[in-house]
Amino acid sequence: MNDAPFPTGQLESEPFSLPLDKLDPGQPLLFKNQEHYPYFARLRAEDPVHYTAESQFGPYWSITRYNDIMAVDSNNKVFSSAAELGGITIRDRRPEVRRESFIAMDAPRHDEQRKAVSPIVAPQNLAMMEVGIRERTIKVLESLPRGEMFNWVEKVSIELTTQMLATLFDFPFEDRRKLTYWSDVATADLAAGLVKSEEEREEILADCLTYFTRLWNERINADMRPDLISMMAHAEATRHMTPDQFLGNLILLIVGGNDTTRNSMSGGLWALSQNPDQYQKLIDNPALIDSMVPEIIRYQTPLSHMRRTALEDHEVGGKLIKKGDKVVMWYCSGNRDDSAIENPNAFIIDRKRPRQHLSFGFGIHRCVGNRLAEMQLKILWEEILKRFPKIEVHGTPKRVLSSFVHGIEELNVVIPA
């Protein structure tokens, strides 16, 4: 398989001028340029279960409506997440670097491995974490410059999520930025330039495995502690993982805890800046944070898609999907489906049903850390409103080149002095 990035110079910015069978909504540059929304609007209207025969990712089906996505996501007996079939992203990794993790695994093994780490986000644990999250958030916000421009992503979103990850792993705090780097390397599109080849990606992720193996060896021979490494080292379902399986689960936990929350922290501020009426509504009534947080997660949709592979012929939305076909559930499209969500293209912080969204997935693979992510965002906005009457956003965000991670690299802001 050729790992070279697909040429991005042939994009059509006006999707309604293309023949329907040529529509390829998975192109990463569409997402970087925020040009993907009209593609999905057309597909929802004209061809909600859509087959793209030729793309940089090979042939694939696009599932674009809310209810169809729920049906696929909930049917793990027909639609597999297994790494050996291609895993959870539209991009097929070469067979020799496909790694199992519990999200790229089917039941019952998925259930057993997920249970090993799920206690970290049990309600009693979340309650204990809240004080520490608030203390870290206050410290970061108090350190921000006033009256001068800075990158919100770097100073707030990355810093807070990396500190949270370091806490969950009980990872050496002084090395916490390694977690951000490994997360970015694991998900980077080669055309983005962070890594130049799959070989370079593998070399960097091998460093990640070496670092975490040292932590594993320390903790497997010690008493059980309330961190993710100890939980995996002491659970029967995970203590005998191969190095590749260990790395697969590490990448899952790092990306899940890093990319999604940090991009919601940035995407929420951007959405408020573009909707001053909603920002004013929040300032006038901070209690709206409770409904604003899930609205941010819907509107941003931090992971644009999840992929499955059909285990048998199966009909979805009147289309026959064949055994072995790649099926992409576009959460970013389902979250803008007006047949399921009222006025979905609007950012409305006091929605009546703010948790009606697809960003966390459905079924057995529903995001294990969803309540932790919501709590981090809630605390962040509670503490922002206590300190800053307004945060001014300057320019437009610099976005990640990816049709998987819907990410923001740079968001320049000024906090008035």
C-alpha cells in the first residue's frame, strides 16, 4: 500500500456542481478549510448512504444522517471495529502497523479490556478529581497575559488537557508535553508535515512505548494504584497484552483524553466569538454552562468520524452494503441533521435537548471518558466567567489537516487588561 499523501490540489469547493457519484467528502483539506459542511448537506438531502468508489482512502460508504449513524454504531455484530479489518478510521494503516486497542476490538474482548480502565471515570472518582481539575484550571487562567495576543490552544487547551492526562496516567509531570506530541503524531496526516512517513511515525511511537513500559514495569510489581497504567497492569484482561496491544491502548487513551477535550476547549471559545448573542446570554446567566458544554461538543464534533467494516451483507437506508466494505459514520454530519436536531447549524447554548448529539458515539464503543470531558469544560467556563468579562478572538483558527480529528492548532486571543 502506498503511504504517500493523496494530492490535495483537485478539491472542488462547490460540492453541488459535482456529479453525485464523484462526491468524496473524506478529503482532509475540506476539513482544514471548513468546506466539508456543504458536502454533507448535499449527501443528507440526496444520497444519505453514499458510496465513494475512488478516493485516497480507497472505496468507502458514507453514513450521513443521525438515525442511520445510530443504527450502524449500535450494531457491532454486523459492523466491526477490529484492527485487523482496518480499525476505526477512514485511513487504512498498513497491516504490519495495525494495532489492537479496546476501541479497535469487538465484543467480548472489547468489553473485558474496557472494564479494566473504566473505573477511572466512575462517579466517585470524578467527584474526587473535581477539586484538582479546578485548582489546575485556576492556576492556568491566572497565568494568562492581559492586553496582549496569545495562542489559546497552546496556553489553555493543550496545557489543561495534558495536565489531566498526566494525572490519569500518573505520568511524570515535567514530561507531560510528550503526551501531546505522541497524540499528534499518532493521528497526523502525512501531508500535514508533522511526520514525513509511516516509518518515522513508528519510530516516534516506539519511544512512547519504551517510556510507558518503564512505568508499567514499576507498577505491575507494586500495589494497585488509581491510575490507568496500574489498572491495566493489574487487570486480568489487560495484564498479558503484547507490546503492540499495550501501545494500541495507550494511543487510544492519549488521543481520547487529549484531542477531543482540547479541541472542544478551543472550539467553544471560537463558537462563542462568532455568536455574540450567545456569548452575552452566557455572561448574563452563567448557569447556562450546563447546557452550553454539550452544545459545544455537538457543534465542534471533535472527532469527525468513526469507521467500521461490514462483517456481512447488510442494508442501511435502502442501500446494500457488502461484506468487507468500509463504512464511515460521519458524526460531523449527523450532528447537523435537521431531521433529528432542530436548527442544527446554529450554536444555541440553551438548547432544550443539548445532549442529543453523536460526538461520543453509541453502543459498546460510546466514549468512556464523556463525563470527564464535560466536567473539564464545565469547570473551565465557570472559572473563565469569574475572571474575564470577555475574551476577544482575533482572526480565524488555524485548523488541523485531518478528516478524523476536527482540530484547531491556533486560536489567537486577547484578554483585555
